[in-house]
Amino acid sequence: MFGIKFIKAMPTEYIMKFKKGRARKQGAGQSFFFYAPTASIVLIPLASQESPFIMNEVTKDFQAVTVQGSVTFRIVDPEKISKVLNYTLTSSLDEYTSEDPDKLPTKIINEIQVIIRSELQSRDLRQALRTSEEFVTGISDKLKSLPVIEQLGIEIINFSVLAIKPNPETSIALEAEAREQLLREADEAIYTRRNAAVEQERAIKENELNTEIAVENKKREIREAKIEADRIAQQKQMKMKEEGLEGDIKLEKRNKDLVELKVKNRKEEADAKEYELTASLKAFKGIDPKVIQSLASVGMDPEQMIAAAFRGLAENSDKIGSLNITPDLLRELMDSKPEPDKKWNASPKTK
């Protein structure tokens, strides 16, 4: 009443009371009475504000793209921005007297668009679609270093690019190209897998063949070892036979020497007997044979004397008319065994 009003600011609002062109009272979250006809109230929000944006730009290869993102900022120096933009409230204290507060996000987005346009014009479509965190960080750094941001007393809290999309026709073409590339990669993967399977099969076959070769080599080595063992055994047997033959030869040579020695001895014995007989015969030379025969019968056994008697009968058979020898006589002669010192003469009966 009477033009006196009361205003209360929130902690996230910076309020300033101007009177006669000078700030009489200011601060965050202030509350006070003022006289409306002579005072001006400036209310600056200090809370962070997020402004999404969508902009159409052209890449280096003249391809249209749509960039979608958002920027978050807040006013950190209310006095600076109050000198540049009009944040004065109306007398009703429910709205601003100008549109400057609503234009602040647009000013910031315009600055962002300038930076994004510069970045996209240095990239072709594929590079733009594959933008990375480095791309966003570069734009954010450039945005924070802009003079207008410093002049407005604003702090950029966050900047993000949500999507960069080409126009539908280009997107379909890129999708088709990517799809064909994926199909080619799938075919290459199938080929690689089949080739790997063939290589593995070949490796398995080679391993099997190598195994068979190794087995055959082992069998051959076993056969060669057996042959070598048989050869060594045969050599040993031949050596044993040779040693046996050499032993037999040595034995035969010794037998030969023995036989030669026996022959020599017998020859010497025969020569000795011949010499003895010759000497004995020389003694009986000129003696009547009957006398020699009688001398020879001395010391004979009865059987020998009987045989000599029969030999004499046989020699004088032309002088004997008849001779009877009975079986009893022969039996008695054969069975008779006279004492060694008994001498007897049998004279057959003659007619």
C-alpha cells in the first residue's frame, strides 16, 4: 500500500535494488521492502541452466548433418551480466521488463553453432559421424575461452553432443554401404572360418601322415635293428664256427703230429723188431728146421702143441694110410685143462 512492496529472493537468485542509478542493496537470497515508484529491482538467477539445441550444418564434403546436443551454464558474476543484459522486474514483480533473460541461452547456442560449424567444415561426413570425446572436448574448451562468455560473467558447466545425423537419403546410402561392408566382412569371416577349417583339416592330415611316416620309420628302424642283431648274431656264430674250426684244425694238426709220431715210433719199433729177428735168424742160420721147431714147441700150451701135431700130420698126410680121430678124443682134448707145470704129448693113433 502507498507504493511500498516487499520482495524476497531465493538463495539461487541474486537481487539488486537500484535507486537513482545506484545499487542500494544487493545479494543472493535478500529480502527487503522498497518504494516501487522510485526503485528498480533487478533479479538475476544464479542456478545452472541447461539449454538443448538442434542445428543443421554442412561437412567438408558438402553433406548436410543435424547436430543435437545440450549446454549447461550458470551466471557467476551477476554485476557483469546486469550491465550487459536487462534483468529488471516489472512493477508486478512477476516478469522481466525485457526479453534479454530469454535471449541469453540463444546467445550461447549461437556461439556454440559457430564453433561446431568451424569444426565440421574441417571434417568429411564419415569423420563427422565418428566424432569422439576429443571433438566434444575441443568445442568445450573453445567455448569457455570466448570473450563474450567472459563479458557476460557466465561459466560453462557442461557441453555435450548427443548425436550427429545425416539426412535420411544419405543415412540410407551409408546404411546400405555399411550393410554391404558388414556382409562382405561376414563373407570374409565365413571364408576365413572355412579356410581355417581347411587348414586345420590339412594340419590334421599332415599330422596323421607324419605319424604314419614316423611309425613306418620306427618299424623300419626295428627291422633294421633286428637285421643288424641277426647279422651280429650270425657274425658271432661264424666267429664261433671259425674258432671251432681253428680249434679242430689245431686238434687235427696235433692228431697228425701224434699219428706221425706213432708211425715213427712204430716204424722204429718195427725196425727194432726187424733187427732183433734178423739177429735171431742169424743165430739159427744153418740149423735144421726140425730142431728149430722143437725149440719153438718148448713152453707151448697143450692146445698149441695139439695144433702143431695136427699140422705135422697134415704135412705128412701122403705118408699116412688112414687116420681115425674120434669125437671123444676131440672132446677130451678141448675139455682137458692140464696144470700149468704138467707137460704131456698126444700121439694120435695111426693105422
